[in-house]
Amino acid sequence: MVSVSLYVVLLSSLIVLSTGQEKHVKHHNTQEVFDILDRIHDKCPDITYIYDLPLKSVQKRPLRVIVFSDNPKHHEVLEPEFKYVGNMHGNEVVGRELLLVLAEYLCDEYQKGNEQIKNLVDNTRIHLMPIMNPDGWEIAAQNAWNSTKSGEFKDIETMLQEQGALDWQVGRTNANGVDLNRNFPNLDKFIYEYNRHASHRNNHLDLETFLSLTSGNDCHDQPYQPETVTVTFWIMQNPFVLSANLHNGDLVANYPYDDSANHLQMYSPSPDDSLFQQLAESYSHTHSKMQSPKKPCSSDVFPEGITNGAAWYPVCGGMQDFNYLASNCFELTLELGCQKFPPGKDLAGLWEDNKNALLNFMWQTHVGIKGIIEDEDGEPIYNASIKVYQQINDNWKYIDHDITSNPHGDYYRLLTDGSYAIQVKKPGYESQTQYINIHNKEHQVDAHR
């Protein structure tokens, strides 16, 4: 047996300061979005990189990503990776526009020497996908234009600026009429079945993914869509640590599990339930309105501005749970407002509502621990399991969700404050355990600086 060297670094959330800089925000069609991303890259070439996912949408539009990092083209050991995904539902558009403004904000503030933004970008590899469902957006926008009264607006741009799109359904799905957030492999089904056995697999449930990719999941009788397939492999092939997908229709931070064992509306906690609650509150408590007890959208009440997904309503085949069960990535679903496709004139205010929360959530990539797993010769060990036990009173409780090491041996485990035993295992090697105390630093967001 070969011994394993377990190198652990404590992480902590850091102070986030924003400048209060005003941004002009409007609706942009898909080509305009790509033009803006190109402009940002031209302005900040040293810290940005643009790439497309391998597959395009049904109507052959790219799914494009802009990366921010001091080494944007490559993963760096001990530098965690983060992603935001917008516009998964084509008619839910606020995330699409906020990610554009966020990208420009990161570029501008980095160039100005904003130390907090430089610290964030230099120590995190950030992937922003403004549009996951470009076809749906085009359908929603065109339908809104076709539905306007003759002569009411001079062109579609003016209509979107003054009115937005009023239909809550048209454009939600992709061009094949499939809801992409019901089209991911239903890994919840497997984890609930595995949980019935004393010894079971609790992470990276990818074998079932490959076996079922051609036929569709068992939630809905629909084949997997190109947008879903390419995002599925993007999630599984990149070392993402934390993520959020941005929606509209309510005002709440939603966390796993999104589905229950029998697809019933009931609280469905993951093994990392307390961590997910903390992550959700990191967004809702920094948002200007999300944690308010006055809910503007519906009769639903969300204490602290957060909700467990299945307790709100069950979602089968969703992207949020897929991240958690198929990769090392922890994901939330953020509902950013009542209107799905609000008037463009309202977007600047929505940016101000969300700006500090968007920044603060990215910093959560740096809570818990990170480390490198090596053999006795200093060579990295890939795909080792990192098991976590939390001390509660005088007992050690196993958090039944392992993460695994990356090809360079690095790993990242988001954790709340507490005392932990971190155990690393890999067939053919002796396991090792380290005991650590985690005290994530408290931080405040200054919205006025």
C-alpha cells in the first residue's frame, strides 16, 4: 500500500465591497449579447476567455461562456471554479441581462484596481453563461412583438424596453417545446434508491447518465435536448465547486433537493442541508429585498428568503440536483423577481437589487477547505474520495456526500463552521484522516462604497 499525503487549507468567505457604480441595462437579442461579450474580452483580454459549448441549440445558436480569472484559459491548482447560468427558461430573462452587466462590472473594476474584485478574480475561475436557451428568448420576444397593437410601439426594441413580454408561457421551453429544467437525467431517483442500502454510492452518479442519455429521463417522455446534453457534459467535465442558475417568477433562493422520493411536495433535505441553507442565505440576506417578509409575487412565504426545492414544489429532472449528484458542484436556483420578462427600463433597478448578492455568492466558493492529495512521491492522486465527518456534541456524524479529487489532485469541500474529520480514500492506497476546526469569517457587503 502507498501512503497518501493529505494537504488541507482552511478557506473563508471574504469581504465584498461594491462601488455603487450605475449601469445602463436593457434587453439585448442574442447577437447583441455575443457582441457585448466580445467587447468585454477586447477590453480585458488578460483576465477573460470566451468559449462555446460543443453543441448548439435546436435552432443552431451557440451556448457561449465568458471566463474571468488571472489565468482564464486553464484550471489552476487550488483555485476553485464557479459558474452562473442564465436564461435557462427562454422567457425568464433577468439573469441573462444581469450576467452581462456583471461581466462588464468585473472587467471595469479589475482595471480600476478594485482590490476586492481583483482578489475575487485572481483567486477564482468564474464562468458566466448568460444564455442557456437562446431559442426560447427569441420566441418569447417575437411573440410579444406580434401581440402588440398596431402602432403602439415603433419597433421591437422599444416594446421590450417599455413593456417587456407579458405571456408567462411562450418561450419558456426550447424550440422543441421541452422544458430544459425538467430534461436532465433524474439522478434523484437513484440516490433515493441507494439511500435504502447501508453501503451505497453517494456522488458522481454518472454511469446512469451515460446509460440513459439517448432516451430521456423518466420524469417526462421527452428525448434529451442538445442544450441539456451539452450542459450535462460541461458540468461533469469541469471542476466546478459552486454554481447558481438564474430564473424569474418569484423572489427566493432555492436549494436541493428539488425532488422528493415520490415526487411529493415535502421537505427533501440533502446530506448538506445546513450548508445549502447557509449558501442560500448568503444570497437572500445580501439581496436588497429577497429576505423581506413582504412577498410581492405570490402567497408563498419564504422565511429568510430561502426554500428547499421540493418543499416549495417538486421538480423532476432539474439542473440543480443534477449538479450535486453528478459532479463536485453545489448549485442553487435563484428566482430574481416576479416578472419573467420585465420591461427593459426596470433592469437597472434589478441590477442594483442583485449586485451585491451576485458578488457575495461568488465569494462562497471560498468557504470550507481545499487541498491536494498526493502519493509519497508527490504525484497527484486523481479521483480519490474525500469523506467528511462533523462533530456534533460528542459524536461524529458522516456527511453522506463525498467529493472527489481533480486530475491534479486538488479538491474543494464547502463546509459550515464546526469541527470535522476529513478522510481521504483511494483503492490501492492507505487512507489518511486529518482533524480540523473551521471558522469561516463573517463579512459585510458595503453597498455604498
